Amino acid sequence: MASELHLEIAGGSIDEDAWTEAVVNCPYTRLAKSDVATATSPAGQEISIVQDELDADFFDSYENEWYPLFRWRDGVVSFKYNPDIEDPEHSLFKTASELCQVLGAELLDDEGGVFLTFSQANTQKPASQKPGLFKSLLTWCGKPNR
């Protein structure tokens, strides 16, 4: 499994202004609030992370907390792999999908292989997804699907 994932545009780079606009308009991202962010390691140690002005924080809706995550360097946005990126219901998946769409980017692994494209992000659904309430009511009432 990749240790980092990268948002990249085929044959180009992500423009600073486009990245800034995408981050500002995405509900789960914001530009880094400070030059240094702190995080706690699994061993309980506090770690300082130097952030660039174009780095972005991510809001984990399950944890209800902001984390330093996205690093913009020379037109490529990178972030550490997290298994939540594979869950279409998780805010990290939704955020990466939205950023890919807005920027026209693909999500690549460390070897340059495609991890997620915008079209996959739009069509992937969790295997256990159930029909919506309206569709369930139509089925229950014996009405044809609309």
C-alpha cells in the first residue's frame, strides 16, 4: 500500500491560485492556520510539523477535529495514506474526490499508479448502500421505479 497519495494533473501542475480556491471552497479543508502544526504520535509524543502557506488542514467529521494533511509543493499536492480514503462515506474520501474534480486531477500512489480518478469517485458506492427512503416507499407501495 502507498505511504503517500498525490493529487496531480496529467502533463501539468496544480496552479497556486487554483489550489487556494479549491481549498477555500471545499467544506472539509482550510489553508493552514499557522507556520507550525502539532500532532500527537500513537506513542503519545507531540510532533511539530512545519507548514507552508499553501498547505491545507483537513476536518475529520468523525473526530470533529482539524488536522494538518495536504502539502502543496511545486504543483503537486501530497498527503499521508489513511485507510479512510477507501471509504466512500468518509469525509476524507469525499474531500479528495471533490478536490480531484475541481482541479481536474487524479489521485496517484507513490509509484505514479492511479489510486482514484474523478470518474471513480463519482460512481463508487459502498457495497452495503441501501436504497433511499423514497425509493423504498415506492417499492413498498408497489409503484414502478422512477
